[in-house]
Amino acid sequence: MGIRKNTIKIKTALISLSDKSNLRPLLNLLKKYKIKIISSGGTYKKIKSMGFKCLEVSKFTNSKELLDGRVKTLHPKIHSGILNVRQNKKHQKEMKINNYENIDLVIINFYPFEKVLLSNSGHKNIIENIDIGGPTMVRAAAKNYNDVVILSNTKQYEDLTIELNKNKGSTNLKFREKLAEEAFMETAYYESKIFNYFNQKSENLFPIKNIFSGKLVEKTRYGENPHQKAAIYSQNNKQEIIQISGKQLSYNNYNDLYSALSISKTLPKNNGVAIIKHANPCGVSINPNKIKSFKEALESDPISAYGGIISCNFKLNIGLAKEINKIFFEVIVANGFDKKSVKLLKKKKNLRLIDSSKVEKNFKFNFINKFNSILVQDPDTQYFSKKDFKIVSKLKPTNKTLNKLIFAFNICRSVKSNAIVITKDYKTIGIGSGQPSRLDSCKIAIDKMKKFQKISDSDEILAASDAFFPFVDGIEKLVQAGISAVIQPSGSKNDKKIIKFANQTNTILVFSKTRHFNH
């Protein structure tokens, strides 16, 4: 097969690398096709130490490196060699006058800014790892992809090998254009991380222009539905969620998983269980007895829990694994698993086991992308304390009751609005979610409680609402069902009527200073 149209022969390559992995096979490829190599600094030394011929940049440009290596490749001879249009007569005349030569292949990866950033290095070291020459050359080569090949990450070495072997040392235009796209992706991502670093330092939450970037974790099998395509990206390049076993996570699995973590990460360590279905909690419990904690969460709504996700904010042991194994769940998320529990649970091929022990709840934004616009807000991750609430009823709660109300309110903010959560001790016993009418959410929560719970007159039953009751009918419905204390945000024009009703019925009423819609 002959050389295709739109092909260019590679004669000279410029290499400058921070990540020098997989370098030998690349150098062997360039040697095979008699491609001249120009390089600088540590890359030049590495290539020479491996026994390959290489011309140092300073000798190529006849100009020494300056400013402790900050200025190496920022030279007209290099950038003219990359940027000149081979079919442009004026360009070629200037190249000849200045005795410049073409550079046909540019192989670059950048200073490890993101890696240094994640290592919590000092500000000075972070700044020194902002690459200037590398991105400049990559952008130049990508702009002139009609005549130049640009490799901007090590994974492309194999692609170049296939392309050169197929075309006898040449590349075609389609290949170069694809590499140019990937090159601009690399430079844009790199610059975004630098911007975000400075933006975070300035604490300018909503700059005039914003950049949201991430690295592909994986493409999911499909989106929310089989006809939709989907993928997941990581914004901090840390492997926080580790899959231990089971088939690939779906888009819906990820969505439920993050909803589960948003609850379990706010619960006291080592004794919290949350069960999630369609991004809504079916049941939540905190109990020092881990098996009891699971059973209490399950009993909140055992029908909805079927096929859901369990999140435990502790290391899962074999005892609890045996209990969970009796029921069908899609995913189990925990702060680690002991060996016996993994051995047992991985027998179910459709059950995914996820280690979330490295997950940090420190994300900066929540995003909603609709109709070419992005809604951005900081996350609702407030940790509640007693000072965040005001007791407004004549009947006052004990400290124990107030703590239980705060537990209910914390769970309530993770339920889709309008949300009502009914609790007993530190477990949910009825959850009403996602209704346009708050009264309907009350009815659903009460119905769940009556369906799945055995309630006695001596039980202290509490309720939480994610927003204020606009009318008395909602709290009235709860009190009629046996609720003795309610926690809710204030702000309704009917707050006084709500307080009056609470006092008339000897109901404890606690107001929150903040509302917690969740859509």
C-alpha cells in the first residue's frame, strides 16, 4: 500500500518531557525512520544516557538556556520551525533567509503542576511547576497540524507507531488533526488547573469567566436510560472511589452512590447506615450495633430498599455482610471491607462493592447544566449544631430530644423536596419525598410509618421538614399521626399560626435558621 494523500514525511522531532516513561520504544521508532531528534534539559540527558543520538536545543538555536532553565525553547528558530506553513512561499523564503529548518514532530508533556498541587507542596514550588515553554510549543504545533504532528501525552506513542509503520514514516492529515484536538484538550485542562488554583486562593467564588474541567474516569454503559450516552469525570484526579468487585457501575449507580455518600459522610463515624433508591433515602439509622443499624435502616421502607444502594460509614465485617447478602442490592459502599465479607459478597456477580474510605467531602461546587447554561452553587454541607436552631414552642425539648431532631433535619436535607422525614430515636421510620405539595409529602411519610412500623403511645416520634410549612395543615397532619416534636425552617408569613398550633397541641417546635431544598 502506497503513501496516502495529505501525508507528510517526518524528518525532525523536538522532544521535551517531564514524564519520561515509555521513552525507549519511542526512540527506537524514531531511529527506525531516521528522524533527527532535538531535545533540552533533563530529556536531552535521558536520551543520551539511553544511547541515542540527540541534538541539544541550545546548540540547535545557538542560544544558552536562561533564567535557571525558564527560557529554553522560547526561541524564533524553534517556533518558526514549528509554525511555518510549508506551502506558503513567503514563510519558506523567511525560513531560508534565517537558515531555519522545519520541525515536523513535537513530543511534549508538561511540568507536573497538578501532581505537585495534590502533594500539598508550598506555593513557591507550585508556581515553579507552571510550564510555559511546553504549552507554547504544543499550541504552536497543534495550530499548524496541517504540517506538524503533536504528541501531548505518552498514550499517543503507540498511535504514532501504528501510523508511521502504516505510512512508511509519514502521517496523514486526519491523524494529525485528531492529535491537534487532543493537544488543545491537554493545554486547556492544564491552564484550567492553574486558574482554579489561583481562583481558590482568591476565594472569588463566581469569577466573570469560569472553567470547569475533569478527567475521564470511564464511559458508563448508558445514561439514566439505555438510549442515552454517559460518562463520569473526576475533577481532582484522585481515585477516591475504588471498586472492589462486581460489574461496571451504571450512570444511575453513580448518582445513587453520591447521594448515599452525601448522607453517610455527615453521620457519626463507625455507626451509620443509609439505603438509597433513585437518589432518595429509603432509610437511615445510626446505632453502635452495626447489624442493628442496617436492620433499622431497612425496616424504614423494605420494599423501596430492594435493588437499592447501601452506604456504611464504617468498615464492613462478615457479620453484617451475611445480613446484607440475604437481600438484593445493586451496590454496597463502605469505608473498607474485611477479607471474609469480600469473599462472601463477591459471589454475587451483579453486586458492586465500593470502598469509599478515601472520599473527601470537600467539593467546591454543585452544577446543573441545562440549555447551554450552567447553574452553579456551593454545596449544602453545613454541619448542624444546637446554635443553628431556635426553640419557639412553650414545650421545650430535652437535650436528647433536640439531638434527635437535628438528626432528622440532617437526613431531611438529602431527601428530594418537598421533603418530610419522620424518625424514632436515631432512625427514620417514614420518608415523604419529591412532592410539589408539602402536605402530600406529610401524608406519604405517615403512610410509610404506619405500613412498616409498630408504634406505641409511649414512643417519641419526631418529624423534620426541609422548608417551612406555608399553612397549618401540614404540621396538623403530623401531630394527628402521633408526632410530638417538629423541626423546620422559619420564614413563612404563617409562622405565628404554626407556633400557636404547636402550643395548643403541646407539640415541641424548633425553627432552623436555614432552608434546605434539594431538587
